[in-house]
Amino acid sequence: MTSMSSSARPLLNRRLAEFGTTIFAEMSALAARTGAINLGQGFPDTDGPEEVREAAVRALRDGRGNQYPPGPGVPELRAAVAAHQERRYGLSFDPDTEVLVTAGATEAIAASLLALLEPGDEVVALEPYYDSYAAAIAMAGGTRVPVTLRPHTTDEGPVFRLDLDELRDAVTDRTRLLLLNTPHNPTGTVLTRAELAAIAELAVERDLLVVTDEVYEHLVFDTAEHIPLATFPGMRERTVTIGSAGKTFSFTGWKVGWVTATPALVTAVRSAKQYLTYVASGPFQYAIAEALALPESYFGAYREDMRAKRDLLAAGLAEAGFGVFRPAGTYFVTTDIRPLGESDGFAFCRGLPERAGVVAVPNAVFYDHRDAGAPYVRFAFCKRIPVLEEAVGRLKALAG
Ligand SMILES: Cc1ncc(COP(=O)(O)O)c(C=O)c1O
């Protein structure tokens, strides 16, 4: 009998060969085997608002969304997304032609790249980058051009910053689009108004499209401010903005995301999206429409809850001896392990469950320039306070 796998040609195609396995699977298996607290993956350990869950149950019982919803998303959700963008940012979108509901932000990213890239087009992306970016660029046949965020010392402690000159230099005649992420996973950096203005100017000058992943738009702390790139001059017509109910309402399993952009861009992205999932998450779309209309107090309380968790974990990590990049946004904190006498994040994370009963992720997996990411390790703080307290207590063993 001839086995397919005995063929000399690998089953996984060349475009995806480097994406065969992820560190998350390995780390989660390690967490399960050792009973370690999993601060590796970014999902909350409490569900979002009860009334939103109830809204999903109601939709399911009332037979709303149990069959294929409309391709662009149910009208209620498209209207709610448009109202949210208007209320919060003064951005006006036509719910019928300028909003597209997707299977999470992940599909929005993939569909955008599949729609907008020709093979060989270059995509400039901030490094470290959320892990689906590299795979989505590869699936679309694009070439990724990373621009590395670099550590800087500031009065508020160390932070990762974008070097605008490096960004400018990364753009060539082959660059089709910029793929941005702010607030930024894994560094917690929130791009400033001045940085966004410079990016906007560059995009206009070089006639680039921009896909901007703003899934942590509601998780910005202290004096940081989230400003959508689409609000800058010349950007409304060239920007695909991506949001996610998973991140904003703590229902990551529902996979409800969305795109806002011009009718032409939405039409292009929908062309790819319709052959990926066609539609997804029927009843949940109705529930998220209600969630987006929650009063400001919900968003404020969510932000405050995560800020308190950030403070707890950041302080605990500092006490345990890590260098801490206090995040201005997201629910991740990046640390430097060199103060602990370590330099290899992979080896450190593989040993951490045994040493301290905690799982973290080596930032190097989010880099093309692995050396640049080697000494950094990411912890998620979207967990219950007692879980974080227990983790902090365990991590103190490292300081000993
Ligand atoms: C930056 C970023 N973009 C997108 C996603 C995926 O969002 P979704 O679960 O809505 O697909 C994540 C999830 O961790 C993320 O961190």
C-alpha cells in the first residue's frame, strides 16, 4: 500500500511549512501535565457580562441566527458596530456598505490580506507581531517585512517603541500595505497621536493601504489613549480597521469580529471572507449587538478591572526579579529575564512550570529576528485576582 506520507514531498505546503506547530500547544500541554497556572494564552478565565450571555440564549431560543445569517453580518450587529465607532471616535460608517462581521479578528486579518495582496507584495508589520499575521501573509503569498519595536528607558520605566525612521525605510516600491496593531500584543505599547500621525502621513505619501488591528481598543490604561488610525487625515479611505468582541466583552469562544472600511475595501475583504467561513456565530451576533450598546460604565469597569490586574502582576513580576515593561494597553505584560541571570526565553519558559508552577510564552515566537526577542517573556493578566496572587506567590521562588 502506498502511504501519502511516504512521498518525498511534504504534505504541508511550502508557504505554511514554518507554521506547523505553535509554542502555545506545547506550553498548554506543559501546564496541564505539571498543574502550572497558565498565563501563556490570552483568554480571560471569567466570562463577559451576564446580560450578554442571556441575550445569546434568547437569540438561540427565538431562532435568530440558527440558520446562515446574512453574509455581511446581521443588520443589528452592523448597526451596533457603526454606532460604536461614531459614538466613541466620531467615525461614521454606513452599516450596510462599510461594516463586515467576521469569525473573530483572526478571520478579518486573513480575509483582508487574502483580498488585498498579490503574490510578492510586501507587508510591513510591527515586530513582535500577533502570531496569525505571519501565517496570514504567507497564505496570501505576501512577503512580510518586520519593523522591530525596541526597548527604551523612560521616566515611567522601560517601554517598547516604534522607530519611525525604520518604518519609513522599510517601505519600498513593492510595499502594498502596513499591518498595524495598537494597543500592541505582546509589548503593551499604545501608539501615540504623534506616531499615528507620522504613520498616516507615510501611508498617504506612499499610497499604502493599512490594515489596523485594534482589538484591544478598550484596554488602555492611565494616560494612554487609543486613537483609531482611520481618524487621521487621508486614512478613512485607505484603512481597514479590525475589532473583536472576544477581547472587548470576554467571549473569546464566540468568535465575533468586524471590519470597518470604505465600501470598496469592505467589498474586497468580503470577497475573500465569503469563501473562508461565509458566515459564523449566528446567535452570538445578536448578543454582541446588545453588548456594543452597553453603557460607558461597562467599558470603564472592564478597563479598571484589567488595570488592577496589570498592577498586581506587574508588581509581582518586578518583586520576583523580572524586568517589567509596564503595559499601557492590552492584557499582556512583557518581561525581561536578564535580571534573573537568564537570556533564552524558550529555555526559560520550558523550565518555568517545574521551577515555579507558572506558564508563560517566549516573545521570540513573535519575531523574525529571533535574537531581538530572545530575552523577553510574555505573561497574560486576564485572570481572576486569586489566580494572579497565587501565580505571583509562586514566582517569588525565582527571586530566592
Ligand atoms: C492582536 C490580536 N489580534 C487578533 C486576535 C484574535 O482575535 P479573535 O479571537 O477575535 O480572532 C488576538 C487574540 O489574541 C490578538 O491578540
